Amino acid sequence: MACAHPTTPDGRYFVVKGQLWRCSNPALDEATRSGLVTQLMAARRAVRAAKAAQDSAGLRIARAAVQEAKVALGERGAPWWSDGSPDFNRKRIMNTPYALWWQALEA
């Protein structure tokens, strides 16, 4: 799956508006990844519907489904890499070891 945003050289994050977001686990096979993305999109639609209906119980359930799908994809929860490197998910890129790479990319 191609990413429209710059991806860090190690493939762990993509960058949106100067913030790092964890990429999906590349070890997932395509069928598993595709199924999880389908679940994620359905959960996001459920969030939208619950908000529109002002259904607070439905919103909690839908948000939990989004979280579950994102954890299964490796985008949240424990990092999918095993080398002990820290996780910089949702951090400003300039406050991470990727800052120099980002500055060079922007130049």
C-alpha cells in the first residue's frame, strides 16, 4: 500500500504536518492487513454515524472498535519492531531522532 506522506527511512512512521504516525506492521500478510483495514473503515463509519445520532453508547463502542483495529494493524499499542527502539508515535518530528532527516528532506 503506497503512502502519500513521507515515510521515515526505517519504515516505522509516516509524517503528517510535522508529526510522526506509526505505520502498519509490514510483517502482516496482505489478506490479514486488508481485512483489518476493512474493519477499521467500518468502525470509523460507525463513529461518524454515532456522532450524527448523538449516541454516546454507540460512540464508545465504535471508538473501541477503531482502537482494536489500529492495535491489530500495529499502528497503536506495543511497537511491532523488536529491536528495543523507543516509540515516537504521535510525537512532533522535530523532538525526535528523525529531526535531521526531516530537515534534510524539507531542504
